[in-house]
Amino acid sequence: MGKQGTTTTADYIDYDRVMNVANKLIKEPKTKLIGTYLIIAVNTGLRSGDILSLTYEDLQGDKLTITEQKTNKNKIIALNDSIKAIIPASATGSPFITNKGSVITNQHLNRLLKDVFAKESKTLNISSHSFRKSFGRRVYTNNGESENALVYLSELYNHTSVAVTRVYLGIRQEELNNIYLNL
């Protein structure tokens, strides 16, 4: 869900594609910020505002404790090896500082993401929210596309029901499309 009572229109990108792109971007100083954002986003499922408020200190260790801006709920996230690998042990401050010395804005981030995923942007609505959905699709797929996976995701996303999570991830529409495509 986007603003209260509305559905977001962001599309997801395959997790492996995101990670491949991110791992290339993180190697270059000019694109390190966007690579870092992608790796954290697709491995935590957090909203962009929550990610952009993180510091290196928050990301050092085995878990991240955060109070979500939108819901004001506390969340503890185990940090996986993909995230740990990109966080320097002695770094301090925000990993999302632009050349102008301030934390990147969501609007600037969205412009960069559309550029980075230009191929996908031709047919998909790509925004910072896409990677929250990419995370969800990965969890759903890795857990055998089971109802249990949707229950876990519903809890992770703080959705009011599994039905909301199903719609959020576009699962029902994808299943309906497959009916036509498999005739």
C-alpha cells in the first residue's frame, strides 16, 4: 500500500538481476551509493525512507534494529552476508551522502534507479519501492510460493492480512495472466 488506502504501482525486478547490477555499481565510487541502496533494499524489504535514514553504525553487526517511519513499529532484521560484505567495519555516518554533502532525496534516488534499470523502465514502473517488492517476491519464491510465505511476508510488511500482501506482490494478477498464456 502507498498512501493510506491506496495501492502502490511500483513493479518488482528479479532479485538476481538487482543483485548483479548492485554488485557492479558498488565497485565504482560514482555509483557506490546506489549499489549500497539496492543491496540493503532487496535484502531487508525496508521502505526507502527507513533505508536512507540508516548509518554505517546501524549496519555493523549481525542485526539491525529500526523503528519504521511509516508505522512507528519496531523491527529487528538479521543482516545477511550480502549486506555485511558492503559495510566497512570502521565507517561512520550515512552511506547515502551525495556529492553535495547531504543524504540523497527519495526523488533523486528514483531518478537514478530509473536510469540504472533503463531497460526495465521501458515496460515497468521502477521506483525505490520496487526493491521492497523484489524482496517479497524472492521470499515468496524461496519458500515454495506457499501460503506460509505470504503469512510471514504479511507480518514483515505489517500488512493487515495475507490478502493485502498477495495484491501488493501482484501474485493474483500474475496467476490470472498465466491462465491465458498457458492455453
